[in-house]
Amino acid sequence: MANNQASKSVVIDYDAIANQESFRALVRKKNAFLWSMTVFFLAAYMLLPILTSYTTILHQKAFGEITWVWVYAAGLFIMTWSLCHLYVAKANSYDREAKAIIAEYENGGGRL
């Protein structure tokens, strides 16, 4: 309880943190990662219906009676899990950078 009361008395100027160059660099880096990951994810998913509807590329047999569309679809599941793991790893690194930015602010680096 004493910990909660102590943390309530600390006033954080979020505008000052938002104006720090280190914070703006983190936001740019995070947005670039998220947008590129989103574009890649949507492109890979939207390519499946496009390839199956307008071409016959994925209709060819890959292994026995299994066509490439099944291989592609299974690859989408693997891609989704891989992107989730990648996102969690990157989010953890962004959290560490955010803590460093807050520490920089608390040490007087972000005050104008």
C-alpha cells in the first residue's frame, strides 16, 4: 500500500516524454515494424484467394493427391504463429526501450 501511495505522488509530464527525441525514434521504429508486418501478413493472406480464384498455380499436385493450395494454407498457419512470436519478441524489446526512456526522463534528460 505504501508503494501505491508513493507512486501516486510522482508527477510524470507525458508531454515532455513525448517530445524527447528518443521517444519519437522509438515510435517511428515501432510504427515501421508494425506497418511492414501488417502489409506482409495481409498480402500473404489475400494472395491465397487471388491465386486460387484467378490462376491454376496452386491447383497442381504437390505430394500425392495434396495440391499446393493445402501447402500454402498450412504455411499461412505457420506464418501466423511465427509472426506472433516475432511480435512478442519485438514488443519486449520496445518495452525495454520505453523503460529506458522513462528512466532518462526521471534522470532529467527529458525536462525542458
